[in-house]
Amino acid sequence: MTDLSALAGLARGIDRAATAGDAAILRAQAMAVGLPRGREPALPLEVLALYAPADVRDHLWTQFGDGLEPGFPTLCGHLLAVVADPGAAGAPDAVTTAEALAALARRHGANRTVLRDRLERTALVLADRARRSTDHLQGLLEAPDFPDLRTISLDVLRIEGVRWVLEILGQRSALTALSNHGRRLSRLTLSRSAMTIRAFVGKPDLLALYDNLAVISQVDNLLTVAARLLDALKDREEERTHFVTPDDETALHGFGGALVDLAEMLARIALKSVGRPDVTPELAASALEQMRFLHQLADRLGTARPAPFDTLDRALRRCVPAIAERFKTEMEKAPPFPAGAGPHPLETQARALARLLTAIGPSALAAD
């Protein structure tokens, strides 16, 4: 049997079969692809209708399992190929393939079989490839410039995809090793991002401002990395004791603390510059935009976020109304702007402030 999609579909179908109707469909599919029958004859459907779902599956495995198993090595090879390059490998996808392999291996229970050995080797190759594919990121994180968060977040997502496959395969050892690797990469990324932010807070020159904005503006990429550690904490992937704080929690708290310091600094910059035509318009606008990014990050982490992100949220809700009031006061003191004189010099600031107020929302501002 060389049709991988049909092979995977039949294995998954048998693993999920529950009724005589399911058996009828699977028998027709097996006949259509020429799958050889097993050791026992097929029971009439009216007899299978009296069977419990588990007994229906057992009967179907007896009928077709021996015919499906020769395709197991081919499915293993396809899984490696489709994880490496889904477009080139074609159907079936990685999840479908993994579910089929797991179903075929489970047929023999906990017994040590050639199938189970092959599956373990395949899982180890998947985990090793995923780890090696991120080795170059260590260099990116050690570079003096701000970290390439887009590349890192994509690799974190790739690791998560392989973790999902390993979980389906039931390969706990490979899954644990890869989980540790992905969490370590996420911790390094947040730590490096926090360093970039603190460099700007400590010395707010133009170069540090550029690096800081480059980090903070990548909300989606930061969320990908931070969410990986939040999930790890929720699932207790790292053992917690009374004496040692999990490294994942330490990284999240350090990053959140850096964001709180940044928010307070940005608020000071905004309070001094909003509504003033004698200040470079982009200075206040940049501070307001970064505050909006900080709000998005804290808000989208959800209720499971660590305490520093709650502090960040409260700090933003406390300072934004004061910034808006300062802008209003400065505008009222300013002389009327001549009609037809072109764009208002404070238009950039006004738009940035409006976006920030819209993002936080009036109910959130009133709640503090």
C-alpha cells in the first residue's frame, strides 16, 4: 500500500471507529485501495452493531492491521519530511501522519515491538533537528544590536509544532528534551529584550531609543515568546520548590519589571512634551506609541500574566489620564492656529494620544 493519505486515513479511522456504520465505511475504503484482509473473516454489520466501540475497533484492527503495518516505515519517513518542509512533502500533514503512526503503534499495547522502536528513533530525530535548527539564534541573542524577535518567535512556533507532534506520538523523553530547549530559547529572548529596554532607561540616547522601539513594537513576536513560558508555568513543566523559583517565572518577572520601568520613563517624557509645539513632535508621539504597545502586551497576556504585568497595566491606567489632561491644558493655552496654514504642528501627537486612549478604553481608565 503506497497511498500515504489512504494509509493514514485508515489507521486514524480504525482508531476512532465506534459503530457498525464506521466499520462499513472503513471496509469500503480498504477495498478501494486494495488493502489485504487479515486473519479473520469480516463479521456481518448486524453483528458488529451489537459490539461495544472498543470491540468494533479490535475487530477492525484484526481485519486490516497487518495490511497497514508494512507502510509504517514509509509514514515515519514522511513525517520527518513533512515537518521539515510541508510544501515539498505534500499530504498527509504532520498531525494526520503522527496520529496514524500512534494508532498503529498502540495496536500492540505496551509491548516492545519493531514499530515502537522505529517510532522512538523517529521522535528523537525530530527533536534533534528542531534543537539544531535554533543553534544560530544563540549568536543573534548575543549580538550588540536588538534581538531579531521575528526570527526567534518563528523558531519558537516551529518548536511548538514539533512538540505537538511528539505529544501525539506519546514520546515523553523527546518531548521533555525539546520542551526544555524551547523554554531556554524563550527565556534568553526575554532576558535579552529586557537588557535592551534597560539600556534605554539607563541612557536614553537616540541609538538606544531606536533599539528599544524596535523591540517594543514587535508585540506579536514578544507575545509568542512570553506565552510559551506562561504555558510552561501553567503546565508545571519546570519543578517548583519552596526554595527555588522556576527559571521561566524569573525570566517573565524580569522582563515585566523592565517594562514597568520603561512605562514610567515614557510617561515622564510624554508629560513633559505633549501639547508643546516647541518640542519635536515625534518625541511625544514615540513615547505614546510605545505606551500603547506596552498596553497591548500586558492586555493580551490575559489573566494568567505574572504580577509585574498587572503593575504595568495599573501604571498605564494611572498615567494616561494625566497625559491626556496635560495635552488638553497645553492646547487651551496655545494661541489659535491659523486656518489654512497646513497641518497642525501637534497633529502627530494628537493622533498618537487618541490611539493610546482608544486602546486602553474609557472603562479601564475609570476603573483605577
